[in-house]
Amino acid sequence: MRNLIALFFAAWLPAAAAQAYPAVLQDGFEQGSELHWRQLGDCRALLGTPRSGELALRCKAGTSVLFSNQPLSEMGVLELWVRPESDITSYRIQVLVSDLPSVNALWQPVALIEYNGGEQGYKAHRVSVDDPAKRYLRLDIEAVNGLIDIDDLQIERILLATALQKNEQRIVSGILDKLRQDQNVALQAESFRTLGVNYAAQLDMQRQYLEYANALYAGNALVLASGERNRMANPMAYASFRSIINDTKRVTTPLQQARLSSMLKPFGDLATATLNVVSGGAYSAFAEPFKSFLASSFDKSSYSDAGLSRSDRKFAEQNGLKIYQDAERFLSELEKELVQVAGLEAELLQIQLSIEDFRRHLTKQLRDTLQHASMARSQEALSRALSKDETIRQKLMQEVAGNISLQANSYLNGGNNTELVRFVLKTSEQLEQTQSYKDQFNQITSAMLTYYDRFERSVNASQNPFTDDNDKQLWESHAQKARTYLQQSKESFNRAYL
């Protein structure tokens, strides 16, 4: 995992980017499901396996529906945690809103959460509802091949930038309605001006999300937490394993000792504090050959011809079987650690790929946004959009807003309503594409929250795999440090990104 240090997540962001969005609803189901919901189907708040607290909402296989008891205002991002019963359990949660709480009301679908099976354990989901009106919320929950637990549900208020984008949709709709009603109507310049201002505001949203994504490549607290986690999965960190190595070297020839050193090389050097994490594949390639080497080293035919002293031969004869058994036990316990680390590494690699893809496509979207506003598709224009100097950014946004308004008015004054409609629709499309990046970033933050949760559970005292007291104590000492660093990183991440 050392090669992932460069992409560990930030423990800081500029104060301007660290915003708090108050929740309009928070429900851990500690007081049952009736407090905030009425329902159809079979979901009950039960004792069992909550993510936090004592209760979680358990939904049996099949379809269940939850309706909010009260209308919720300014619904922004919906966050919830779901735990499938098994690795073949899948689920689908559709999010809908309506002005009325009736089953037969006109419910508008706004988001969809899908999971097709895989790892067990709680998984975070974040989706954008983005409705500035006061409406009822509905969750259609479908579980297949087992039950699911839902916990720690919350809904944030809608962001100002999103509310502006929603307002832009109404402006576009009004412009198109007027064109349909009268091909010669003189559209108010104010509508074009507002459209331009809202369009330009998307530049700042794009810049902010690019800053978020770029900052995800810097880090400190999580790097430290992962460093401790790495040591917990390295056999050379444990005195019992080093004792096995020293005992083996005592009964082997110089050539055998050289071979043993070569086998241990992938794990690093404890003397220089450079302990590596060996992936599951490399560990498997080490474990069985090492046990074979150990067995042959303590075979009488081997140590009898190794030129050993009488005391060393006696040591081999009396302790060989126990040393082998201790090694086999230790390696079996260590393998549980490596499974945990390998899973976390794979999860982090997938997050890395998501971030790289997000940054690449959002940068292209920013260039397209500028180009549609008649700005040169150049590095200079991109640099102005991403500048740390707010004055430079504001001046660019004014130019972009003016260009959008000017272009729309030129089509109108030229009587070219066809091109005007195309331009307005293209402008709206650009804004909708920008909004889609918020949904993509929700997926990244969901993955990161899930990663934090699984990392935290992996260093819980109950996960200590070792039976030797010294090994248990060493594991716990590293785990305590990892928990501290992880909490610092998690708190910083929540402040910066959520």
C-alpha cells in the first residue's frame, strides 16, 4: 500500500471550502420507525446489527415503502447506510418527492440507489434530492436474496448553487414557453441577463469540486493511520515471528540463511523501520515455501549435516516441532490481517480510479463551459477560472455572463428563433451536466465514508487475530495509534467535504 500514499485523502481544506450544511432530518431509528415515517411493507426498527446506537431499520426481502410523516423543506443530499445480509443480497432504493403524502399522489422520482451484491458490512450512500420546495419524501425499498439493515439516515439542506440551478431551469422554461406562444415576441433582456449570471455561477461550482478532487491527493492524518495499519500486517513487526527466524537461523547453514533472508526481503527491514505491506498473492507465495523451508531446516537429516555444535543440534531436536507449530499458528493469524489490508487496499484503489476519472472529465466540462460562453479554449482561460484570486475569477464570470446574454440577444434581434432555441437548450444542457458532477462527487464521498467505516472496524480491539500475548499487545498498540490518526482524518474530511 506504500504506493498509495500520494492519493491518501486530505486532512485540510481552505476555510472557504469547509462548509456546514445543516440537516433537515436525522434518523438513527433509536425511537422506532414511527417517529418520522409511516410505511407499507415489512421494515422494523430492531436490535441487531446497527451501525451506531442500538437500533437499525431492518427490511425483509421484498418491497417496502417509507413515507415521511411531515413535509421536509429544502431537501439537498440524502445520506444513509445500508448493510446487506449476505454477499448475494442486493437492494434498490428509489427516492421520490410529492406535495401530498397519499399513496396515490403524483410522486416524482429524483434519485436511485442500487447495490448488486458483494461485500457485507455497512455501505454509505449519498444522493442528491435537490428540491427547494417543502415536500414529502418517499423511499421505495426493494431487497433481494436476503434482508437489509438501514441506519443513520440524514437529509441536508439544499445548497445555494443548486437552488440557483433550479431557478435557471424555470428561466429556460419561461423563455421557451414565450417562443412557443409567439414567434415574434420580444423577450425581456432581463431573462437573458439572469440566464447568463446563473450560467457563470456554475464556473465556481466546477472550480470548487476540482479543488475538492485535487485536495484528495494530499494528506497527512490518514497516511499516518495507514502506516500503523501496514505495520499490523507485517510479520517482521512481531517478536514471536522474529524469534522463529532467529531460531531457524541457529540451525541452518550460511547458504540456507541467505535463502531465508531472500524470502523475507519483501517484508522490509525492521532495523531501518521500513516495513512493507505484502499483498495477498505475494504472501501466499511466501507462506507455504517458508513452512516447507522451516520443516526441512528442523529435519534431522538437515541439521545433522549443517556443521552445528552439539548444543545447537540438541536445540533443533527438542524444539523443532514446537517452532514449526508456532510458525504455522502465527502465519494463520497474520493471514487474517492481510485479508483486511488487501480489502482496504482494493477499495482505496477503486476510489483513486474514480477520482482520476472525475478530475479528467470535470476539467473537460470546465473547458466546454468556457467555450460555450465564447471564451477561448485555452490554458489562460482555464487558469483564470481556477485562480486563487477571487477578483480574477469574478471578472471572468462577468465576461461569461455578458457573453451568454449578448449571444442570446443577437439571435433574438436577428430574428433567428431557431438558433435562439438551440442556444438556450445548449446552455441549459451545460448547466445540467455541471450538476451531474455533484452526483458523481456524492459517489466519491460515499465510497470514502464507507472506507473510513471499514478501516475503523478493522482496527477495533475485537479484530485482534493473535493469541500470543506479546503479539496481541503489539497489534493493539499500533491499532490505538491508527484509531487516533483515523479519527483526525475523518473529522477533517467531514468538515471539508460534507
